[in-house]
Amino acid sequence: MTEYKSQVWRVNVREQTLILEPVPESWKRLGGRGLLARILLDEMDAKCDPLGAGNKLIFAPGLLVGHMLSSTDRISVGGKSPLTGGIKEANAGGRTGLHMAMMGIHALIVEDQPVEDGFWVLHLSLNGAQWEKADDLAGLGVYAAAPKLIEKYGDKVAIALIGPGGEMKMKSAGIQNIDKDKIPSRIAARGGLGAVMGSKGLKAIVFDNAGGQKPPITRPEAFKVAQKDYTKAVMEHPQSITYRDYGTAAIAQMTQRFAALPTRNFSRGTFDHVDNISGEQLREFTLTRGKPSDPSHACMAGCTIKCSNVFGGEDGKIIVSPLEYETIGLMGSNLDVGSLDSIGRLNWHVNDLGLDSIEVGAALGVAAEAGLMEWGSEEGAQKLIEEIRNGTELGRVLGDGATTVGKKYGIERVPAVKGQAMSAYEPRSIKGTGVTYATTPQGADHTCGLTIRAQINHLDPNVQRDVSLNAQLNMAGYDTLGACIFAGFGYAATPDGVVKRLLSARYGWDDLPDNILQALGKETIKMEREFNRRAGFTEKDDRLPEWMTREAIPENGSVFDVSEEVLDHIFDGIE
């Protein structure tokens, strides 16, 4: 077995070359989201065209990826977002992060742009890079393309691929990754990075880790003890148990209670048919309908939470896997659709196109507001999704996201920040999450700092800054480790600074601060904000839409009234 070597893999799609480089000193203590920010700052003109040759598409495993730590093998994908015009990191479960770590890929940097049209498959292995024409895959949805790739390259590989949405460079396009069961269901969804991959002429990247090995651990015994402590904390945490039983859909009843479940294009915060789309209903369906339905499913090998699911119909066939809360919120209550089966079918088509269901759901909500579909109509939503698939003029508008639809049809009620649609947490009712939406460099994104579990009055504008800041720093830290948002249950509950213990044991770093998680978060957000500043962003971009500051949620009369002064100074002290 050859000695493990961590390197930067640099691919030029114009020249079809691969160069392996040593990891620069300033990159060695960063992974995932933090590493993406560092590379983009170091190497890219922030004012470049996101779909031009100057943008880079970067894949980076987190610092703790590769060791089968529960919920900690995620892949971060980044570049300049075609949707926001700023920095973007989107992460996903599945196989990709683990395979890259076993191949010694500290970061994969995809550069330049092909001279000619057409799509390629890039096959990466320890033997180098191979380029294969993808004529037989072009235009295929991910559910048809992935099996063809597996048939050709074997069932042991990891695959990151785009659907027709990415090929058409739609701004809501993500990058799908196959999971442990070979299903292309794990999408790095947000910000349009699938369009960036499409602009590089890549239909798929295959990571073949044959001959690879787990990254070395400097102090194996110390790592083993820390891993055991963390795993125990994860498995015993009550929220882990809830998500194992009900999946992320468990949140639907919670947001309903807070009047924070987006309904009819964010015009209300409660949904009359919430019981029909809840986690409880989803669990009942998956249990009573039997196999292949499964209420508890792991998106990554070694995950103990298993918050995912396989959602099957009454006919014994899979409708979609997984069906997540964000999709239920944006393509369910947000469209006034009250059937899990309907939401699941819509979800499948959006997945197959390789698009972000949050962005598409929000775009369809704005479209319904504009009279392009009837509220509550699965058929109406399907027709619009078919427009996207066919690449019609209307389809391209919808595929470019909620903000584009709003501009096209003159709709003011567009739930977006920095051009990116909000996820399924109403910010007028959960105001700390509204602060996150407004101020994160990533555009509206709950994974950058969700505050719904904070023990505060969520309607009080005066107590939201600190909870949002704390959540944002923690999440940027977790994204740099390669940890799932739910891994935080374990990391937070483990005594004696387990993140510091794991990193110290893995790398031999003895000079880490006690709160290394937030230190990584501060460094990451500082770099992201600097990139956006170079791209032309100002504090005026750190705002929720103006209509949310005057249009009240009917159920509680709340508007978003956190002061601009709070928004402008939330990161004071970290820069």
C-alpha cells in the first residue's frame, strides 16, 4: 500500500489536464466550507462571470471526513453563485466526501471552460484523469444517467452529476451525489452550482477510490475515545431519536405552532392541512405501505441518526427518496398542496432535473401568485415543471428561481435574499432565522444558522442578534468539519470539547483554541464576507425583502422588525 498523501487536484477542462499539487500552508487547517472560501479568495476575481471561464468549481471534504464519524462525511461544493452573484457553498451527504478523502484529495479545483459545446464524464482515480464523451448521457435526468454511469464504472465509485437543469445552466441547478445505495439523491442544492458544472462541460465526475485508504490518524487511541464519546452523545440525544423516527418532516408541526410554515407564497404561517403532510403522517405511510418504504434511512455510510427516508406509494413502488421537510414546506404548504404523494411526485421530477426543490418550490409559489397555476394543483405544478424540462422560455424563467419569476411577472412578494429563495421557516415568526437569512454571505439559507430551537421569544426583535450569530458561527464551523447540521446534537452535547479532541488526535494539532468550532466559523464567515465585498456587495444587501417589514403574518400580526443597525453590526468583533 502506498503512503497516504493529501494533495490539491487541479483540473483544466479546456486543456483536459489534471495536475496534483502540494497543499499550501494556509489551506492545511481548513476543509469544506472554510477551505472553499480560502481558495476563492486566493485564486479568483470576485467580479467574474459565474458562468464564464473565470469561475472555479471546487469540491472539498471537511476536516473530519474519511473516518466514518456519524453524520460527518459530507462534501462541500463551492464557487461564485450564478443565483446570488456572491460566494456559495452547498453541501451534501452520499459517497463523494468519503471517496475524495480516501483518494487524498484535499480539494478538487475545476477551472476554465471548454472551447466546444458538448458534455464529458471526468473519471478520477489514483491513476489520474480520464475524459469520456457523454453524448449518451446528455439530456438525461439523473435517475436515468446514474445507472448508466454505475454500469460503466462499477458500483464502488462515487458520482457527482448534473441533470438537464444544469446542462441548460439554470440558476436553480444543483449537483447530485449518489448515496450508499447508489441512488443520485444527495444534492448540493443551493446557489446554482449545477449550472457552474454545466458551464464547465461536465455531466458527471466519477471518483474511483480503488487502492485508496482512510486518512492517517496521528493519535489513534485518543481519536477512538473521542469518537466513542461523540457517537454516544449523538445516539442518546432526544432530537436524534425524533429524526430517526420521523425524519426532517418532524419539523412541520413545530413550524405550524410558531406560525412559521410558509403557506401560499409566504402569505400565511399556518397550513390547514398540515396533519396530512407532517412527519407523523409520513411515518405512518412508510410503515403501513411496507417495503420499499422505509422511515429511517442513512444518506452516508456510518450515520447513526438515519434522518432520511424512502417514500413509497400504495402500489409498492418508490415515489421519491428522500422526502424532506424543506420540500414539504416549499412544494407543499407553500403551493397549498396537502398530499404527501403529490409532493413526493413533484419532488421526484425536480430531483430528476437536478434542481433545488427549495428554489423551484419558491419559484412556483411566485408563479401561482402571478396566476400561472392554481393553488393546490399538483397538475398545475407538474405542467410548469414540464416547461422547465423542455427548456421553454417560461421554463427557463422558472428554472432561474423565484427572484427571476418575480421580476418577469411584476410580483412583489418574492421570499428571497441576495436572489436566493428562503427555506421553509417564516422569518417574521422566527426572527433569528430572519437575521440569518439577511446577513449570511450565502443568501437566504436555514443551514447557515437556524434558530427555531433557541429558548427565546422568537417574535421579540431585540433578542435575535446573539442567537443568530452563535448559530451562524457554529454552522460555518460544522460545514468546515464536513458535519451534518444534525451532528451538532452530538458535538454540542459531548463534554470536554470533543471537536478539539478529534482534530488534535487526527492531525496532531496541539495549539487549537478551546472553542475551535466557533474559531473556524469566524474565520470562514470573515473570508466569505470579504469575497462578497470584492464582488460588490454592501450592507444594503443584508436585508430581508421590504414587503416583509410591513406585511404582517395574519396569525400573529408580526412583521420583520429587527433593526438595520443590528443587521449591519452582527459580525462586529470577528473582522
